Amino acid sequence: MKGILLGAAVGYVLGARAGRHRYDQIARGFRAVVDHPAVQGAAGIVRAKVGEKTGFGRSASHNANGHRRDPVIPRANAT
């Protein structure tokens, strides 16, 4: 636990010293990678595979006419 707190503190100090400009550079680089067509294609394939294995995804959360199913929320004081 102490190691996590120490790591977070060091990261905070280094991040604060780097400043907003460096943060913006890192964020732009991350967005460029994430928005790349090859990465988007790979993410789509992974989503499809996970959906096949788990049943999660659009086909599981929408019914035949494309509308989302209403969630079933149990009542707290049901008798």
C-alpha cells in the first residue's frame, strides 16, 4: 500500500513539474494512436470476439427492432 501511495506521489510531482504543455503533447500523441485506423480495426475485432464469447454487445442489449431493452430494477422493499 505504501508503494502505491509513493508511486502516486512521485507521479504527481513529476507531472506537476512537466506542466500543461507536456501533458497536452502526451494527450495528442495518445489520441493520434487511438484514432489510427489500424487501431480502430483491431479494437472492433476485439469487441466482436468478446461479444461472441460473453454475450455482451449490441446484439445482447438491443431487441429485434433495434431498441434498447428497459433494465429490470428490483424494488428495495419488495414483499
